[in-house]
Amino acid sequence: MPVLKNPRQERFAQLLSSGKTATDAYVQAGYKPSHSNGAWLARKEDISSRVAELNREAFERERAAAAVAAERTAVTRQSLIEMAQEIRQGAIADGQWAAAVAATKEIGVLAGIRIERSERGAPGEFDWLDKLTVEELKALAEGRLDIASYRQGQHDVAAPGQPRNRSVN
């Protein structure tokens, strides 16, 4: 629906669309104060249609703005790499070599070129894994190797399909 021909009615519709009450919009649109005329005017078909159109337009503008904002703030692997590259360049320009190296490492991790690994547990806690035979490794992968028993020197490997003995420590 196009803009209403009557400028006061158009202003009234815009004020209603912005959240004003019918009484307040009626006065702010330039009409004499009245408690009932604002409600009456708001119920007219051309006014209510115009208010609905203004609300739809406002909704579409907000939706488009939200989509643009979401796109701008999306964090992707590529955006993180670009940020790390900017940090690296700034660090090099400032002579901050440790920061430049850290940024370079982060770029490598993000790009999948560098894999960071770390051991969990006490030093040597997983040395027993190196002593497993191929059969024991298969049993471990299948859940048939009782780790606690194995580590205590009791090699307990259940047959396929059989539950393994569980020891409680």
C-alpha cells in the first residue's frame, strides 16, 4: 500500500507502527486530543493496512540487518587465519619475534599443517602401551582387554563376544 494521501493519517499510521498508543499517535499526528477518535481512526481499513505494511517493512529491514551482522561476525577458520596473519605482521613490524612465532604456529594449526599433541597423565604413565602385542592391541580396541589387570601383570584378554573381567582398584 502506498503512502496515505492525507499527511496526518500517514503520520498517525507511522506513529502506531512505532509503538505509540492510538490516543498518543492521534495527538502527535496533529489532531485535537480525543480519547475515542484515535482508536476509531486506527480501526479504519486504510490505516490498519498501512500500519501492517510499515511493520512488515521494518521487520524486513531488521531481518536484513541481522543477516548482515551475523555474516560479519561469523568466525570461520579462514577469518581466524587472517586475524593471525595480521597479528604476525604487526608483531614482525614491532620486532616482537616471540609473538610472530606464536602467530605463525597458530596459522599452522588452523591450516591443519601443524598438529599439537600433548600427553595427559604422569610421565611414563602410558609406557605399558608400547609393550602390547598386536593381539592385545586388537583386544584393547575391541574392549576385551582388562587394562587394570594387564597393568598389574595379569594378562586378561576375553574371547570375542565374552565379557572381560573387570577389576576394581
